[in-house]
Amino acid sequence: MERKIERIMKRKKEGKILTIILIFLVILLGILFIFYGFYYKPQPKEITYKFATLSSDVVVKGIKVPAVDKEGRGVMTEVIVEAMPGVGRTLVDINNLLFWADTQESIREAKDVAMNYTKVNLDNYDLIYHIYANASIVGGPSAGAAITVLTIAAILNKSIREDVAITGAINHDGSIGPVGDILEKAKIAKQNNINLFLVPLTQSKEVVYEEKKICKKYGNVEYCRVEQIPKVINIAEEVGIEVKEVKNIEEALSYFLID
């Protein structure tokens, strides 16, 4: 009996020791997990840029950019960029143009997207943009995609098709954002010998509202009101120009650049 009691007591003692060891291991693992989570931080993936090596001292490229003036009329703007040895500056020369802050932001974003796309570091080069417009006010983000195409063409020293134009904002990830006045821009593009007009996704059609006067007679009195009637316009059919939707700058470049 005493031996049985001793064996039982021994097993209980061993069980307590095992329980203490397990608790200690759990606490130790918890401390290690907290320590790992506190001190270990995953390093963000860095983009490696190569330094620009342009084929000549100065590379000059130009692109036509359909826009609208303050009256909502279509105007054709021309943007030219010079890429030359320098210290990484971005300069703008403006002719007959009220330079809006969002246009300035579009140029900065275009340069960043161009660097990310080409993986070229422009710290040793200056970019000088020349903007020409036959209007006193042309602005907004709608030139962002065109300026990005232009900048990439200058960095890669590629030729740009003169019969292609684009409208659209440029986002930080290279996607192309929506803009307004597509129909008027398509019309001015057609007038300037553009055969292919690139637009943001879903914007190959535009909704316009036509005014219609509705009159009804109540007794001897006639009441009239003007209603806004929506009409969906297929821009390609309306203007007589080929229109393609593009979602990002890579798609746009496939239509613009000449190898």
C-alpha cells in the first residue's frame, strides 16, 4: 500500500514538474513572439534606378494635347520637352497660358511615373517643358497622361506618332484617370489631323443634355418649361475619329511610341 501511495505521489510530483515546464515554455514562446514582432520590421521593396544616358546632349520631343479654353471650346495645345544634362530640375516655359496649380502637379506626377516606368534616375538631367496654347486659359489635370507619354519618349529617345493624341489625368501608379469635355477635345483633335484619340476607360461615350421646351395648355393659359433631356453620344461616330479607351500609361505607349 505504501509503495502504491509513493508511486501515486511520485506521479503527481512528476505531473506538477511537467506542468511547470509547459507553462515556462509557453511563457518563453510568448516573449520570443513579442520580441520578434517588436524588433523585426519587414523592409520595403526598393526600386533600383539606373542613371540616365541619353544618346545626345539634348533630347527634344513634342506632343499635341487637345484641351478646352475657359469658354469650353476645344483648343489644340502643344507640349515640348527638352531633356539635357543638369541637376534634376523640372522647369516650365509657358506661352500665353494661365498656369494652374493642378497642371504643375500633373507635370511632377508625370515625371515620377516616367522614372518608375523606365527605371531611369534623372538626378543628373534637367527637364524643360514648353507649353504653347492659342488660348489664355488652359489648365487642369487632363494633360497628365500626354505629358507622361512625352517624358518617357524623351528618356528613351523614342519618336512619337503625330497622328495620335490622348486626354486623361495621370495617377501615381500609372493608371489614367477620368477627365471632362471629351467631345470637344475629340473635335479639335480631328481638326488637327489626329486619326486616333485615346481616352480613359468608359469615356469613349459621353452623356450630353439637350434642352427641350415643353408646353401644356390648361384652359386658356399655356405653361411652358425647359427640360434637360439626356443623350448618349458615341464620340467616334459623332466626330468621325477612331477612339480607344486605355487604362494605364503602358497601354497608351503601345499606340504612341515608334521603335
